[in-house]
Amino acid sequence: MPRTVAEHLADLRYVGRFEGAERLGEACGDERLKVQVGLWWDSDQGAVRARYRATTCAALIAYAEAACALAERWGPQAVTAARLREAVRGVHPAHRDRAGLVALAFARALALAPVKGSA
């Protein structure tokens, strides 16, 4: 069920540290926008945990929250800009591009080799 930007910000569930993450991805945009994602993997289940860190843009944070929820439920390959735009309501039209930035960070995490030393 879609949540508003305000609902995501009032109940941050996925912001966190990346210690032990097996995959890391990052994307940067204009206006000092940056989002980083960490994925913990299970060979049988795929991504079982997703966390992010983001600069202080409400839309970017809301999209990152929605992306982690999607990744944990359906796998990180399910994170697309279109799905994120559907999952988050109340984003100012000028900030809808942040969905693409978050999706790019997840795509980069998937494209990279696992982090050395991760469990």
C-alpha cells in the first residue's frame, strides 16, 4: 500500500549502517543529493535485508524507505523508479526524479561483486 512522504519520514524503518553488507551501491545527483544502499544476501532467499543512508531530502528518504521495503519483500531487482513513484505519494513534481536516483543505487549494488570480508 502506498505511503506518503510524511508517513515515511515519521516512521523510518530502513535507515542504518552497512557493517556486514554484501553489496553496496551509491548514486549522486544535483543539489548535493546522495543515496547509499547496503544489501545482505542469502543464497536461498536473495536479499534478506536492505538499508540506506541519504542526504536530507524528504523525497529521497521516502523513496529509499520504499525501496528497502520492496527489496526485502520482492528482491532488490524489483526496485525500479516506476515502482517507487507508485509506492510514495505526496512527492513534489520537481522531486520525482529522486526515485530514479534510488533505483540507480540499487542497480549499482546488484551489478557489483560482493564486498570482501562480508559474511
